[in-house]
Amino acid sequence: MKKKGSRIFSNTILLILAGISVIPFVYMIITSLKVTYNSFDFSISLSSLTLSNYVEIFSNKNFGRYFLNSAFISVSGVILTLVFSSLAGYAFAKLEFKGNDKIFLFIVLTMIVPAQVTMVPLYIIMKYLGWLNTYWALIIPIPSAFGVFIMRQAILNVPKELLESAKIDGYSDLKILIKIVIPLVKPALITLSIFTFMGAWNSFLWPLVVTTKDAMRTLPLAMSTMQLQHINNYGSSMASATIGFLPPFIFYLILQRKFVDGVSLSGIKG
């Protein structure tokens, strides 16, 4: 009886906390459907709700370009991160070569260096390569040591005997990675995809630094400009925030379901 009461109490607390965390998102969506110049306008009236803020944003002739830029950069960044992180993670986890642990330690240590510190030398490199105002400058820096760390830790849990059996059957390291290791570490891949997509989509400072042409702007940059143009209309600002928030949120919801499937499949195959 006590156990049941404790469970009900803990579930109640969790529901209250979940409700509190949802309040800002509800406020954002409701405010985006109103033309209001008061940030403390909490009134809800069906007659005052309008899609004019969204119509104004979508009517921008370059909005489609901004959206496609962000989508292309984010998806490309996810693919690039998964490929390089998987290859590096497998090498550090399962291959024996001189300096393995030391090189991996050095890579992990780069995670403590703030991104702002490396921004200037990275900008100089991009300028020297002639990649300013190109997708290369926006996509190439996305993979990081975090992805290598995640994949290495996941691949360490793959049984060594399984890989040795594959080598006896004549599998190369690349084939072992693709055919055996990748299916077993699918949850780690999906987790890394979520983090990478959300980070690339919401990136603001780096695109601001390496792009000056309007055609290369990403959606967060464009949204900030639109908010400045309508700084008095909080409804327009909330509509911009909602549009910027929805794609990574939807991406997360889709992969969250597949994440659970990946855990189940990986457990069966293991």
C-alpha cells in the first residue's frame, strides 16, 4: 500500500513538472496567433486568433530558401557526423595501433575548448580555402569530438568474439563495421543524429560569421532579422520562434520512436 501511494505521489509530481515545462510552449503558440504589442497579454479569445503573423512570414519571397538552407545543412551535417564518427569510433574501440589511447584522449580534450576560441582560426582556414558564403563552410565544421566519443563508447560494448568470427569468415574491417557493428549500435547513432540535427539547425553565431550573402542565410538568421523588423509585435516574434522550433522538434519525435525500436532490435541481435 505504501509502495502504491509513493508511486502515485511521484507520478503526480512528474505530471506537475511536465505541465510547468509545457507552459512556455503553449504561451509561444497562442501568442503567435495574435497581433499583440504586450508581452503580458495572456488573454485567449477565439475572435482574436489569426494566422496573419504566419502569412506575413511565409509571404517573404526568400523564406523557402532560408528553410531549405537550414534543412540541407542540418541533414548533411548529420550524415557527415555519422560517417566520420562511426569510422573513428570503430578504429579507437576495436583496432590496435600505436598511440590509440593517447590520440583518443587528445580528441576528447578538445571538447573542453569553447567553440568561440576556435572560431577565429576556423574562419581564417575557411577564408584561405575560399569557402566563405558556401555550404562547405557551414557543413564541414559540424562533426565534433563528441560524436567520436559517443560512437567509441557504444562500439566498445560489441562483443570481441563476434568481430573475430566475422574476420575468420573473411570480412574486412569496413564490412564488419557496416554489416555487424552499425546494426548493434543503432540507438547510439539515433541519439547522435538528434543532437547533431538540433545543434546544426539552431546554430546562429557560426553562420552569421561565415555568410554575408542573403542567399546563404539559414532560418535562425532570417528569423532574427524578421523579429527585428517587427520588434513591437510580439505575435510575429512568437510565430518566428514557433517556425524555428517545429522542425527539430518533429525530427526528435520521429527518431524517438525509432530509438525505442533500435534498442529492442539491438537487444535481440546481441
